[in-house]
Amino acid sequence: MYRRAINISKNYSFFLFGARGTGKSSLIRELFAEESTLFIDLLRPAEFDLLNRDPEELSRRIAARESSTRWIVLDEVQRIPKLLNLVHFHIEESKQSDPLFFALTGSSARKLKRGSANLLAGRAITYSLFPLTHTELGSDFDLSHVLHWGSLPEVSNQPDHELKKKILQSYTHTYLKEEVQAEQLIRALDPFHRFLSVAAQMNGKIINYSALARECGASDSSVREYFQILEDTLLGFHLPPFHRSVRKRQRQNPRFYLFDNGVQRALANLLTIPLSPRTSAYGDAFESWLISEVHRLIHYAENDFILSYLRTKDDAEIDLIIERPGMKTALVEIKSTNEVTPESLATLNRFAKDMPDCAAYCLSQDPHPKKIELVTALPWQKGLQELGVCPE
């Protein structure tokens, strides 16, 4: 198992949210491998049926636990939100003697929030888990692999490409199209199916809600709700437009990125099509992956960085803007090329001249660091370190 970058404190109860397949259960089992833990898996039908019918079963098991057991794990807790009232009770009651701690995992807090579930009001820290990062994969990291297949742990551990394809296809069909509905996040499934395919094809593009709604056979408001469902279930994230005014920032449409390249390609029916360097498809995949990688790493680092993009009225763009407390805001151009040239950075240099309080960077596959006018061009790994996104 890969060592995960997430830093979970074992001195406080916590929620661990993440899309299915990101490795939550494996991480929890490793985290508590060397101590006595009461583990309850709510994906098991028998456990779900029993505790859903009789939530007090949880209290009886807690009362019967070994005296050395301080941690209670509830895996996929969003399946039975009412258990959180008992969790709250036991956290408070145990403070008077020996404190009990709870590890609560789930694919989303959305169902909990919509059902007005008890989210423990500061009695539990919230963490998020994502597909494997390049730092977690270490020597097993292969850029061409993650661009094509993504980095879900189960996919990364399979050497056979045909099996990788079947796993990703199964993931998109059984989870994204069935379990999202089973969690009662949506009612009409057919428009959502069409939405997933179109959203995958438009991955990383500025969202045009009206055009998407027409293609999906749904209303604009439904399409907005679909995107929010994907974000709430950690299956993707919005990249908002940059503006120094938060109010104006909210008036423009965001970009949207699905959480994993392999899942995105499966939804877009692209898994059988190779990604070839020096093509627009390869460049899009590299940009999408690298922005997602930054998104994951800043969440793990908990450094309060804010991500956005910039596009002007004349269609000049900056791929990624990183607002970094205590440091200059970074303007980042992402290029998949192996050779960065002055001509390719002309637009970024113009932005850098107009925004002197910012620092301009280009991250690419060019192995040679360069200074081109106001732009610092770096290999993407070195660039992520220079930006403060991941440790050196």
C-alpha cells in the first residue's frame, strides 16, 4: 500500500470523506492496525440492515468493547445519518472518564447535510481523500499512465491494461450512474447519465450551463445541481474565475474538473484511444491532471491557497492562478511540451507586466529551468515545489 500524503491526527475524532475507490477503508485500517479498534462497515448488508433498524446496537457494541479500545470506526456513515446523534452522545459522555474517538468515513457529506444530520459541531475534524498523487506513487509514478488511466489505487495496482479498462468502466457504470441515485442525490437518472458523458467531454472547459442543459435534456438549474453533486461527492471541483473582487468573481462561469483522468476518459469513452504527445488531447490531459494534482496537494497541505483561472474579453488566458497567503499570487501557465520557447510565453509575459504584484511561472515537461523575461519556466515537479504546493 502506498503511504498517503494526508496527515490525520489521532488526537481527535474525524470525518474522512472521499469518492469511492480513493482508499478510505485501506487508509483507516492501516492507521489503526496496531491498536484495538471497533470497526463497523456499513457497506456490509447485514450491518446496514441491523443498525438502520436498531441504531442503539451501536451503543451496545460500544459498551461491550474491550477496555483498551478507544477508537470506533464507522465506515460509510452517510448511509445511516441518524447514527451521528449517538456518536455525539458518546463523545460527550466519554469526556467525563476515558475519552472515546470516532473515525467516520463516507463518500460525501451531502446526504448528511441534506438530511439535517448531526455533523458534530466542531467535535470532529473533516479530511478529504483523493486519488494518488505523484508524491504518494513515488518511484511507481508514470506520467503517461496517470494521464491515460488516472491514479485510483485499485487501477494503479493492476498491471493489465484490459483489467484497468474494465475497472474504470465498472466504476463509471455502477457507482457514478447507480449509487449516486441510490444515495437519493437525484431522481431522474437518464438526464444525469447524459450529463456525465457531456461533462467528461467538456472537462476543464468554462461551463456553459444553457448549452449543457440542451444536450442533456435538463434545465439549467438541474445542470447546476448536477455539478454541485459531483463537487459535494468529491468527484470533481470547480475552478472559479479570478478577480480581486469576490463579488465580481461570482458573476462569471467557472471551469469544472473531474477528480481523476481515468474516470474522465472512461465517461467520455476514450479509454481505447491512446494519448499521443504533441497533440491537443495530450495537452488537455496534462493540464487537467496537473491542476487536479495541485488541488489535491493543497488540500493535504492545508495551506489556505486559493485556485482560480483568468480569461479576458479578448480570450487571453492564464491556466491557473494560485493566491498564496504571505507570498505573491502565482500566475501559472501549463504546457505539456518538452521545450518551452519565448514565443510560447508571450501572453503570460504580458500578464506579468500588467500585474507587477504577481509572480509568473510556466510548468512543463521541459527538463531545463529557464528565465524568459518575467516568467520562471520550470519542470513541473520542481515548479510545484517552488510554488509551495508540495514539499521539497
